[in-house]
Amino acid sequence: MSAAAERLLGPDLRPDEAFARALDEADPLAASRERFEIPPGPDGRTAAYLVGNSLGPLPKGAREALADELDRWSARGVDGWFDGPDGWYGLDERFRAGLADLAGARPAEIAVLNGLTVNLHLALASFFRPRGRRRKILLDAPAFPSDLYAARTQLAWHGLDPAADLLVAGADRTDGADEEALEEVLAARGDEIAVVLVAGVNFLTGRRLDLERIARAARAAGAVTGTDLAHAIGNVPLRLHDWDVDFAVWCHYKYVNAGPGAPGGLFVHERHASRPETPRLGGWWGNDPETRFRLQLEPEFRPRPDAGGWQVGTPPILGLAPLGPALDAFAAAGLPALRDKSLRLTAWLEWLLSVRCPEGLEIVTPADPERRGAQLSLRVRGDGRALQDRLQVVGVIADFREPDILRLAPAPLFNGFHDAWRAVEALAVG
């Protein structure tokens, strides 16, 4: 465990508070924290908020962004859609370039719409086309509930049996699926699999999967590749276009910090998105903008030739407003610098845990820094809920997932090295 920390932080590591503060003072991204309103702990101090993998904190610019849209609604009513350069029409498209940077995509491959699971159902309506023997969906274990429920109900919707037609790689492993486990299933049953649906970063274990490798194996087996990026977008480097992933879905309220229930995201590779004949469920907002407002005069659905063709309803303007300031924070920090800090911050947390808490906590997230993002999952003994509550009392906000996993997520946009130190100090003292 110490090798990664020493390589990334230097050989003269110390587990004391002064060293943690020195790391923060030397951090070139330390000012990024000032862009966010971090909740206070019970003692009034700013909390060590290590749950950005569940809900990111409030970007300070979100209040003004939301107030601007409320003022526009108040002053202009329905004219707010088109009146002036900041009209609501096209607001969702203004975020595509920033999200394309996070996803490693082309802007035309990105759409902002709905929530993660709705987007997953829309994508599966296009890409899960069971025919003959090829009628199974392959997931990775432990499967994110959104993926599991969507896959099971899609199979049932098609008249198939989820018990027989849903495959889960790595279900017999305590650390979940890796690339080898998925490849083994594809090698053995590839001619039965229609869609491979995997998490970019596993919600429970924190494992980062090699999506390029999985897409290559799925394509060789004749299957489509989709990925749930709920815990990967804004967390780890992505190159969806170059990796040849067919589709991806995600939410924006975790590492992207766009607010609770913020509209989600969708990626459709341009080889599919640019083809009007790609099957999909249509809606008026996905129609060709040239004819969108002809309404009843255009009975035929003519999808726009990009990922926006999967949009079905009017964008929620008030829900979209905080996404702008959230993306501004990524642009100001720079993605390479954020990844560098993430590697160092997570390695520091891992090293502290190995030094201060060698007994009683097992890190289940891969030790290789390239195989994980800004999350360490700890298998705990005893009452995990009580442990979470005890941390919260001293201002360390973490989360517990049944039956025995405590998740710590030091997000580089707003967490510092002292946050990690506070978490380990609380665990060690307890």
C-alpha cells in the first residue's frame, strides 16, 4: 500500500496533522474548494465531506444561476424561451461541450435529459433488440440497483425471463467483477448476449473497469456495450468515443455536483446517433429542430441526427441551472490536474488507513491507483451504521452500504488532504 503513496507523495510521509496541512498548503487546486458550500459538522466547523460519490456539495454560483432563471420567468413568462441571447431554448445544448470533455466524447454525442434510469430505459429501447438466441443482458457484480432493475424489467417487458436471461459476471466473488470475469462469460456465452451493461466505477467496491477492453470483447462476441457512469463521470478520465462504447448514461448530482435529482446525461456514439433509422422512443424535443414547432403539422417523428434525438420532453430549466456553475469548476481546475490530485489524495487516504487502522478495516477497492477513482470502500466489522454515526458526530461525513461497506470518497474539486486525515483520525480513535 505504501508504494503508491510514496511514488505520488514522496518517501518522507508522516501520518500527523501538520503533514496533512502541509500537503494542502502545497496543493495547486486548494482554491477550488472555495467554489463550494461545504456543509458544517455538529461542532460548526466545515465538515470533512467525503460523500461526493452520493451527492456533491452546492457550487456557490448555483444560487445566482437559479435566481437568474427565476427572474427571467418572473419578468418574461413564456417569452423567456426565446427572448434575448440567454433564452431557455437551447439551454441544455450549451452544456454539451463541457460534458463532452468529461465523457471523452464529441458534443453531438451528448444530451442532457431526464434521470439516469429513464435514460437507461431509453437507451435499452434502442440497443436491446433480442433476436433468437441473442436475448441476454450481461451485468457486472455487484450491480448498481438502477442497472439491475432496468435490466430485469426490460427483459420482462420483452416477454423474457430475468431468472434465465440476466447474466451477472463475478457474482460469486467477494470483490465483484473485473474484466477477466466479464470476458469469461462473453467467451462462454457470447452468442446469447445482446447487451453488456457495466459500471464505469462500481458503486460499492470502487473498482474502475477498463471500458475499452470490455467494449472490444463485447464487440467480438457480437454484443452492444453500454455503461453506467453514475460514479465515473467527473471522477475518472473517460474517452467514450475512442473506446467505441455504444451508449452510456449517468447522473449529474454525484461527482459533477449539479444538485439533488439534477437532470442526467446520455452518450450515444455518433455511428448510431447520426443515423435516423436507429430505433428509439420518440418525443417532441428529440424531433428535428427545423420542424419541432410545426407540432400537429408534422405527424412523422424525424429525430435530430445526434444524441439529442433521444430527448423526449421539454428540458427542466430550473433543474438545469446549477449544471453551469458545476461545469465551470471543472473547467477552472483542468481535468489533468484534477486526476493528478485525485490519485495523490486517494493514495494518501489509503496510506493513512494502513498506518493508523491496520486492524478491523479491509480495503476492498483495488490497490492499483489506475483501477479506481476518488473512492475507497472499507469492509467493516461490527455495526457499520453506528460507525457512520460516530464519524458524523466529529464532522466526518461518510456513508455505509449494507451489509458491511463504509465508503470514503475524497473528491479533488473540494476535498483536501486534511479531510482524509480527519477521517482516519476518527476511525483510529474510535
